[in-house]
Amino acid sequence: MTEELLIKTLLDARPRLIAATLAVLRDVHQAEDVFQEVLIKALRLQESFSDEAGLLAWARVSMRNQGIDHVRRAGRLDTILSEMALDAVSERLEDGESAAASLKAAALRHCLDSLPQESKRMLRMRYDEGRSGRDLAALLRRSEDAVYKALSRLHAALRKCAEERLTWMREGKA
């Protein structure tokens, strides 16, 4: 792949790449910094890319991973969405209203609907209201550690449920 094609491909995809990275960083300036870092790294690895699709796939993963690294260094791990949510955002940005994104969204909606009210309340406070783990602990009268463990268990349960539901839906049982 030529340097010119590499740069053009990444610049054309820049808005989508930055938008997906915003799901991790929640800061447009940091997302722009990550894009620039990935562009520089791609130029160094130019010979590794045989086509635009491979470059873009690599760039999406690299931007997500570097975004997560930025969040880790800032000590804000509690702000990172689950892998499934990040995948859904990425797919939605890349494919618009793709069938796969619609299936994932439907599966996740089903799983969220099946949660107990207390779990829904915790997720709503955390993600819809943007409350920190410390705030949740105070509101729910639990330790911060208990809140993080509960959220982690909820994420794992949602992931498992959604994966099972997707398999079920793809087999035509839905």
C-alpha cells in the first residue's frame, strides 16, 4: 500500500474512527490525539497493509486499544463501556443500520429487559446518569468494591445472555 493511499484511507475514515474512539475516551481532543498516534504508527507499518479493509480494521482496533490505554493511565477505568457496547458502537458507525448491529441491539435489549429491577436501576444510574462507582456505593449503601463487582457480574451476564440470544436469533428461533 502506498503512503498516499494509506493517508487518504485513514483521513477519509477519520470521522468514524474518532467517533468510535469517543465511546471510550469521551473527549474529542484525546480522540484526535489517538487518531494522530495511529496515523503515525500506520505509516511506520505501511508495508504490513495489503489493502484498505485490512488497514481500517487494524486502525479501529488500534484506536480502541490506545483509547483504553489513555483511560487506564488517567485512572478512569470505570468510564469504559463494556466490550459488547464498544462493538455495537463501532458496528453502528461502520455499517449504519446493518442487520448485524440490529440483531445485537435487539439481543441486548431483550437481555436488559429480563434483568431484575434493582440491576436495571444500577445500570441506569451508572450509564444513563453517568454516576461514578463511589456515587453508586453511597446511593445504594454498599461498598465501592461491591458496586464494581456487581457491575462486573452484570456485564458478564449481559454478554452471555446476548451471545446466547444472538445464536438463538440466527438459528431462526426468535
